[in-house]
Amino acid sequence: MEITKRLSELLQKKEIKKATFLADLGYSKNAFREWETGVTKSYMNKIDAIANYLDTSTDYLLGRTDDPAPTQNITAAHLKGGVDISDLPEDDQQDIMTFIEFKRAQRRDK
């Protein structure tokens, strides 16, 4: 399944409009159509951010797995400012990720 189909399914499941998704990630309003038609693969520049935004894995988006569940490895690259939380207990790391998802949901609901 190509990435745009997976993106469309995830957006629909999460009730996120394409326009909101594109704006939140800094893409033009035409970007999704350009991806669908093969004009560009600009999504690759932000594939990690897209996966985080949709709470899935890059492997799922790129068709390397059919499991949309995100990987639970938290790295400095996933957090703004490069904050490394790998030294924290697993439950604290999960609390931080839960809070991040809460803040994303708040933003989407505005």
C-alpha cells in the first residue's frame, strides 16, 4: 500500500483533515496531491514528524510493516530541543509521551 493511502486512512481514523495535517507540519495545501501523483516525495523530509503526529511508525508509513502501532523507543531526535529522556524510568518516559499526545490533540481540536 502506498504512503498516501496509509496517510489517508490514518487521518480519517483520527478525524484529522488533510488541510490541518499539512498546515501543522508546514506543507503547502497542494502537497498531498503532489505526493499522490508522484510529483514530489517531500514527505520524506519530515517522515519522523509525520509518524509522530499520527502516532504511528515510519516503518508503517513506508510499507515495511502492516502494524500501525508506533515503536516505543524514545530518542532525542523525537523531542524538540534534543532532550534525551532515555535515562528516565519507562513509566516516566510513557508519561511524557502521553503528555505530548495530549498537547497535540489540544492543538488539533482548536
